[in-house]
Amino acid sequence: MILWVIFIIGMIAIPIMLGNKFLEKNKKSMKVDYRARFNPEFYGGFKEVGICESCYVTVYDTYIEIQLWNDNKNKFYLEKIIEGKDIIDIRVKTQTQIQNEVSLGKLIIFGVLAFAMKGNKNILADEYVLMKVKHEGEEINLIFRIPNEQMNFIRIITSIRE
């Protein structure tokens, strides 16, 4: 009976020990350090996707990985890699500031007709992170809404830009 217990424990312990050594070896060979992972709301920027229900931004030493999910279908939507050197600018703006910029753009493009397109504007103090990046040969603006407890997002992403 005791031999069976030792045998079963050995059969469980050996694969676990070998698996841990394998993981350590692979971490060292990857030479990419994970810094942080955030779960902001994604409001747009990529042509392929509009507002997405789930977004994960994982920050590594030299790049960020953006994963977009569609929760209704529990389906992976899109994954984008942005190199640190391709992050041009990152800043925080309120909804009102963003709407004013869009209104100015409409005025320039549509002239007098822009006033007809003007709808109700709610003045809110929500803060959004706008990240201007170079992606696939063009500059795009990614818009995220990040909870206050995750606002170190900006500091961490800025640290990989160099």
C-alpha cells in the first residue's frame, strides 16, 4: 500500500518538476519581459473594428499587444502588435475636448453644413487615452477609456517608447 502511494506521488511530482524547468528555460530564451496588462474600453482606431466589448492591452519591454474580443459570441476578434518606437504620442483628453476637435474637423470638411450635423452634446468629465501610433504604414489614433485605478497605463507605455 505504501509503495502504491509513493508511486502515485512520484508519477504526479516528476511531470510537474519537468514542466517547471521547461517553462523557466523558455522564459529565458524569449528575452521579452512582460510589464503589465490592462483592460480598457476600446473606442476605435483600427479600420477593421469599431467599438469592441472587451479589450486587453499587454505591455512588454519593446512593444504592446492589443487583443480585441466580441463577448456576445465569445470570439477572438483581432490582435495587433505595436512596437514601442511606433508610438508617436499618448495623452489624456476629456470627452468634451474630443468632441470639440471632431466639431472643428467637421467645420473644416463640411463648412456651413457642419452646423446642421451638430447634435446634442453631453458635457461629461470622462477621460480617454488617445494614443497616436504608426501602424501598417499610416498614423492612426487609438482611443481607450481606462478606469482610474489603471491610469499608470500611460506611464508604463511611455516608458517603452524610447
